[in-house]
Amino acid sequence: MHGDHQPPFEAPWQAQAFALAVHLNQRGLFTWSEWAAALAAERRRSAEAGVADEPQQYYLDWLQALERLLTERGEAAADELGTFREAWVAAYEATPHGHPVRLEKGFDALSRSRHG
């Protein structure tokens, strides 16, 4: 428990990003040393851009580090990750407050916006 009684994550997606990094490490996609180096590189980029201390930036850097490792290892193409990111945003925007976000709604909305 934190001394200030704050939850360890500010939003569920941050816990999911954390869990995804742990899962991919356990699957052998990268070592903890490789992960630490990738995350450190993203944190440096954020610091150089002057956004490292912005709310949520730490876990946005986690996601960027995960995406970079996935593409460097040939596990996902950058355009695939971009498509998933766009679909997630579309699904989130199409979901009424308090309901679970369903990614398939995002792909449907994304398809409609791309094809008229």
C-alpha cells in the first residue's frame, strides 16, 4: 500500500499496460533488461520533448516502449498497431459512459469512416 493511500494506477488502462509488459516478458518476447532500456529510451524522449511529467505520460511511455519492442521483434507491424490504436479510440468514442468498450465497435466505426 502506498503511504499516501493512492491506488497504484490512475486508470484501468495503466494496469493493463503494466500487465501486458509482464505477460510479454513471461512469454519471452523481451528480457527485463531489454524492457528497462526500451522504457528508459521512451522516458528520455518524453523528457526531451518536455512532457515527461505530464499526467499519464509515464504509462503512455510504457505503451510506446511496448509498441517499439513489438515492431523491432517482428511481432507486429507499425501500421497494424496504428490501426488497433485508431479502432480503440473509435470504440471508446462510440461507447456510452459506464459501458464496457468493445473493440469490434471501433473496427466497425473505423471501417465506416474509411469507406464512406
